[in-house]
Amino acid sequence: MKLYNGDLYWPETYKHISKYKQLNEVITCDVLIVGGGMSGALCAHTLSKLPIKTVLVEKETIGSGSSTANTGLLQYANDKMLHEFIEKLGEEKAVRFYKLCVKAVDDLEVVANELADPVDFIRRDSLYYASSEEDVPKLQKEYDALKKHQFDVDYLDKNAIKKMFSFEKPAALLTKGDAEVNPFKFIHTIIKNAHQKGVRIYEETELQEIGSDEEYMYFQSETGKIAAKKVIYSTGYESIPFAKKIGGKLNRTYAIATTPLPAFPNWTENCLIWETKRPYFYMRTTKDGRIIAGGLDEKINEVPSSKSIIEKHSKLLLQKIKEHFPQYNVDVSHAWVAKFGESVDGLPFIGQHPKNDRVFYCLGYGGNGTVYSMIGAQMIKDLIVYQSNPDAEIVRLDR
Ligand SMILES: Cc1cc2nc3c(=O)[nH]c(=O)nc-3n(C[C@H](O)[C@H](O)[C@H](O)COP(=O)(O)OP(=O)(O)OC[C@H]3O[C@@H](n4cnc5c(N)ncnc54)[C@H](O)[C@@H]3O)c2cc1C
């Protein structure tokens, strides 16, 4: 499955990546992780702290799936607002899920700080603005819901926004506690660290399950075999195992990185910026002075190979940046298009197979895929070690 096309930005920022050998032997382990993207990396990191024999296999190279197209915004606020989740799930579950997302951003910071190399993790506020006057009541409702449940958020009116930025919007929320990261560096550094802690890593190893007995499940690649007591599928958008009620949707989305600037005047504290319109436009800055912007999602489950489609959308994204910051003299330096998976109800697919307690899924669907992957890694660790997690019910696969 082709996951993206175009000129990706992140691989250029990190050249010293470690290589891992192909599986060419017969091995056994306690936990097998299938997939070496953000979800697999965070699962490997979490399990590397425990006396569990863990193996991770990636069919191509580490971080080469959709995680490398990721724009690296780490936000607790979801594509579905808290008040919308409350209407669908009820107050208790919705608030608990939002709190899990806040904690996941904190946990991602802990992970980043545990690594030997920097991964450009920086704490940022997020500006979530009303795209039109009609969206202001929705934003006000969201502010009330967040405030009621003690989330750290400020309401900004037109004048407050004007003082902080060079653009005018009818209203906005400024949420605290978010962050940005270089996802490519993050995955590679996490995997390197997990490998040093004893997790066996194999690249260019595509696995198929071939059977099981009471003790083990058996997997086979072209050149090797693995017997595993448990398996975590962190295979990204390649599998939607329970697609009936909560179904996954695959769309495509566009992103660009710009030429660098020495500074970002009138962009208060380089916060993450997004909006209430759907599909939304969003942008962030990078450590080397670029702007990464994304959006223009299309309900098409296919990545175009034509350069002209990518170019057309990259111009539109650049134009959006200039509508916000007309004084910035920037051009497009990288432009890409990628598949993007979402679940119908806005919640991730995390947890135990409903009929097989040895099989787990950690699938990073959604605009907050990295935050969801962190929640998934912790939750699956609990399900493996303690056979329970108090929040597993919210995101369970057969919900
Ligand atoms: C343009 C774009 C922007 C995004 N921006 C953000 C953002 O700002 N913030 C955010 O939180 N999220 C964002 N996301 C979402 C985020 O990228 C995903 O949620 C996340 O990367 C998914 O990680 P993953 O590990 O689940 O999948 P992947 O990175 O795709 O990893 C899965 C891996 O499994 C491997 N695999 C599959 N089958 C097998 C097999 N049988 N054997 C061995 N290996 C196998 C694949 O090769 C792949 O490397 C964005 C996504 C896109 C496309």
C-alpha cells in the first residue's frame, strides 16, 4: 500500500539512522511487535523497561511508514471537540479520554527526556481559532466544557488575537500543555534506545501468522520464523481489523515545509495553530526556522503519483500561510501527500482482540495519532502485565 508521495521533510533532518538486520533465524519471545512506526516504537520503549523478551519486526525500514509523513504536532485536543465527545460518549468517558490525551503528551515528554539524542520535543500552546463567526458559539461551548473539567485553556476574543498575531479571527481558544516533536528523529532514537535495552529489532522482515498452539503463536517471514507468546499489531493504516461499527476511513491529506526564516514575528511563542473548519488547516514551526503546514484533506483513499497535484495543493497551503502572515517571505521547500486514517467515532483502535487474549492492536488512527500511540503503548503494557487497564473499555476494539 502506497502511504505517501512527494518530498518528505523529516528524513532530511536526521541522517545517522541505525540499520537493523533482517530476520534469518528461528527465535522465540514473550512479545512480538509487528510494525516499526510510531506505535511500534512506543510499545517497544514501554516494554523495554520490563523483564519481557520483546522482538520488533518491520517489513521495510524503521519509521518508513506513515509516521514519516507526520507533521509532529502533539495536542490533547482532538479532531472531535470535548463537548462533541460528551454528547456521544457521555461526560465521564469523554472527559476521561481527554485527560488520557493530556497525560499522553506528558508521557511523550518523559520518553523524549529519557533518550540519549535530542528529538526536538518542545512544549507549545495551541491556538484553536474560529474559522468564521458561525463557529464562535461552538468554540464558546468547547471553552465551557474544557474549563468545567479543569483543562488549562484561555478564551481569546478578536482583540486579544490581534495583539498576539498578525491575523484577525473572530475568537480562539489557547490550550496549554501541548508540544511539537520531530517524529522521524523520535522513532529512530526510541528504537535505538530500546535495542540497547535488549529489544531485538529486525528490518526488511514481513511477517505472516502461520498457526498457534497452547504456548505460542507462530510467524514466518521469507527468511526466518518467530514463536511469540503474545503479539502487538502496530501496522498502521495497513490493517483495519474491526471495521464494522467503529470503522476506519482512509483519506488523503497534504503538507508542506517552507524555506527557513530567522524569526517568526507576530506568531506568539511559535504556538501550534489550527481551526474549527473541517477539514482544517494547521501549522507549526520547526527548530531550523521553517513552517510546516497541512490540511486540504480529500475523501480519496489513494495517494496520487502526479507531481502536479502535489504542486497545486502545496501552492494552496503556502497561500494559507501568507493569509495569516503576509509579512513572511517564504516559499515551499518540501511538499507531500499522504494517506490519513480516521475512525468514525474519533477514538483510536487500541486493545485486546475480543476473541483472542494473546493478540493486541495499537493503531494510530486520527490527527492525534502519536498521542493515541502513547496511550496505546501504556494500555497494552498494562493488559499484558496486569491483564487489565481501567480505561481500556473506552477504546476497546469491539466497542
Ligand atoms: C500528513 C500527516 C500528518 C500527520 N500529522 C500528525 C500530527 O501532527 N500529530 C499526530 O499525532 N499524528 C499525525 N499524523 C498521524 C500519525 O502520523 C499516525 O497516527 C502515526 O504515524 C501512525 O503510526 P503507526 O506506527 O501506527 O503507523 P506507521 O508509521 O505506518 O507504521 C506501521 C509500520 O508497520 C509496518 N508493517 C505493516 N505490516 C507489516 C507486516 N506484516 N510485517 C512487518 N511490518 C509491517 C509498515 O511497514 C509500517 O512501517 C499525521 C499523519 C499524516 C499522514
